[in-house]
Amino acid sequence: MPEIRLVVFRLKGAQYAAPIERVREILKPVRFIRMPRAAEWIRGLFNLRGRVLPLIDTAARLGLKRENEFAPKARVVVVDAGGEEVGLVVDEVLEVMHCDSSAVQAPENVMEAPREAFLDGVLDLEGRLVLVLALDSLMAGASEAAAARKP
């Protein structure tokens, strides 16, 4: 079986992962501007070396409790999601993990919709659960949501 590499991060006490080939870089918290009438899960926009990218409150996007402040070890994980680069706010980046692709279990019956659509799979590593995010689904509509909505 082919090996996969994942960037593992913590978010609200749980562990999540993104395929390393989709991760462009990891930053300390960035300065951003809020967008009026943007979706709740859009923190705002930030400038990354001349490119303006949406900053996603990953917890809010997953339906978890939204925080107004960054966690003490927070990072912004810049990922390619559906051909667009976006910044995901996470509580802490933990590691780069190598595992066999057969270790990733299908997400069916693990979480109820719509969060299930945000998962590519679940890793059970000797009782340690890691949820592998489906970045394209998670970020569907990020650019549109970052733009001001009509009243």
C-alpha cells in the first residue's frame, strides 16, 4: 500500500490532519481584516506576500465553538483547497505523520452530515483518532463567502 504523509494539528481538543502535498506553508497568527457580512467561519482576509487570501476559522467551519482570540500556540496552515489557497486557523500544529493509506478508514457513520462531508477518513492509531479533512469540501465557497453578502 502507498504511504501517505499528513500534517497533524489540534483543534478544540481533537486531532485533525491534512495531506502534506496540499499544505503550502505554516505561519504564526497573521494580521487580517474582517469582512462585513461574510460567513461566520470566515475570519477575514490576509496578505501573504502580495496575495490576498481568505482566513478560515476552521473550528467554526466544522460547527465547533468559535473563538475570538487565537489559541496560545495557534498557527495558520495555508493549504490548496479546490485550486485556491486559503489559511486555516488551527490551535496547534503537532507533527508530520507517515502512515499506510490503508490505515485511513472511510468516514461513513462516523459523523453526521454536514460535517461528514468535510472528512476524507479517520485514522485509528492505537486508540489515537485523527480526522483527515477533505479540504475541497471544507473550503467549498470560501472565496464567495469572503465577499460581502447582499442584505
